[in-house]
Amino acid sequence: MLRDQERAFQNFFARRARYPRYRRRGGVERVRFTLDQRRVQVEREATPRWAFVDLPGLGRVKLRRSEGLQGRLRSVTVSRDGAGRYFASLCADQVSEAVWPEPHTEVIGINLGLRDLAVVSDGTAVRTLRTPKALALKLTRLRRYPRRQNRQVAAQMRAQGLDPTKPCPKGVRLGMSRRRARTRTRVARLHGRIGDLRRDALHRVSTALVAEAKILVLEDLNVKGLARGGHRRGFRRAMGDVALGELRRQIRYKAEWAGRQVIEIDRFFPSSKRCFECGTVHATLGCAKRWACPACGVSHDRDENAAKNIRAEGLRQLAAACSVPTGKGPGSDARGVACAAERTRRVTVECAQRRPTQNREPAQRPVRAKSA
């Protein structure tokens, strides 16, 4: 834990993070064990489903394997969430990198939304990925258990001579009954289940998108601004349930793993209001799902039209950033991909040429004459 504290202060002084704070009471608790490399502490091939690890102070612990244990195991982090579930994360080195499949599409445009999690356009077809809505599935139970917990807290405050209509005074700790503890555990397990469903759906969608195309075009959405805006409560709840910011984060780092390129267009680009056929911008477009272009009369689906415009804008930015022709027609997908690769190669060569050599002698400073 001292290493984590040192790293936290380094990030703070480097202005990469805020000042380190203590962990919140009742939150996730974790402890890290460093494995002794002189002896075997982990039984990897005990069974195809289970593994065993010897931890100091705990003894032999049984682990349920989620993937193969490869490489040289260095440490084990045991954590417990608010629902009382235990997890073990094993850190290892000398692990072979995962092999991503070859993409079968050059460029795709992705429009993120609330009705549909993602609408993807590859230039020829448009498909829709449904929103998981994990919170909406458990919302009825999530409303019932907190109300029961609030009644139990009010009864405990009355038993201690406090007014339940006012906030609990600072420094006063309420007693914990067995029923209240059981209700709190139910609420925590329900939130844990909602988080598991949401994370599973987001990882499936992000992995499929990154494995599909070489270049992914997204919108630079202000997710926090949308969630904190002056919208109704149901809209803010839906924004938190969909987790668009987490999906964009997963797409970024997985694209870096797989060697893909991610292009983010400006958030003020009129992707939904611009007609993909003629380019006319419908300035007075509201929240309608379908609309007709006032210039050419073509009927559009709002999300599908936005996905097509996002892909076209990404191709335009690639063509504008590229100045090396490849023999293809202007604006083609192959030209944009080749130009992006050539631009990356030129930057790498320039950086390598400017790098100082190891055996270079230091420059001699001029010697100034001292005044008498």
C-alpha cells in the first residue's frame, strides 16, 4: 500500500490527479499480497475451472478462474465490494499479447444515443445495437428496498431521541439492527447486479466495434454536461444507465491495444440535422425520430442519418489531413487509411531523427573573462 501512496502523491505533484484521500467507509476494501518467486503459491492447473493460492494470514484460498493464468504471477489483490462479494485479481508479466482478428471494414461511423446504444454505418448498411438498460430492469426493486431502509433509519433516530425529519447531527452514529443490515446488503447486491449487467453489455459492444473496423469515428460528446443539464429526472437517469462515457473510454483503449485509429469529430457538428443526401441543415429540427428534408424531401431516420454523417465527416477529416495521393479516387476509404498511416510514419521518422545520440559530446560553453 505504500507503493500506491507514493504513486498517488507523484500523480498529485505532477498535476495528473487530485490530492490523495482516505477510502470511503463502507466502500470497496482491498489488500495486495506479493507472491514469493522462490516457491509455488498458486496452483494453476488444479482444475479447468478453479485455482488455489496460498496467502499469508489466510491460508489456502480457492479461486474461480475467469481466464487462463499465463506468465509469471507477481501479486494477488483481494477486494470486497459493498455487496460483500470477494474478488481476486492476479498481476503477471511475460504474458503474450492477445491477437485481434483482421478487420473486415475500413471506416465505420458510430452514433451513440439513449434509444439505441449505438447506430453503426459502414458505408453500405446501417445496423443498430440495443441499449442494455440494466437500471430500468431492476428499478422496481431498487425503489422498494431504499424506502424500507429509510423507514428503519427513521425508527432508529427516534429510538435515540433524534428528530427523523432533520438530518442526523454530525458525529452521531446510529445503531445498526439486523433487519437494517439485511436491507442494506440487499440494496448493495442489487446495485452490484446492475453494474455487472451494464459492464458486460458495454464490453461486448466495444470489443465487437473495435474488432470490426480499422478506423472508428465518434462524436466528442459532453456526457457530464448532458447528465447535469436542466433536463427532467428520467433523462438524467437514462444517461447514467447507458454510460456513454464509459463506452467511449473502452473503445479508446481497446483501439490502442488492437492498433486501430479513433477519430472524434466536434460535438457541435450537426450530424442529426444535416441531410445526408443533399447536405441541407434542418435548423428547426426538434426531437423527432423521423424527419423529412425540406430541400430534397428524403425521409430520414434520425440516428441512421447521424451515423452516416459522422462517417462522412471522419473521411473528410482524413482526406484533409492527408496530402499524399495513393492512386485512388479522392475521398475513398483506402486513400484515407493509407494517408493516415503515412502521416504516422513521417512523424515517427522525424522524432527519431531529432533524438540525440548516446555518444554525442556535450556542447562547450563559451568562457567569459572576469572583470578586474
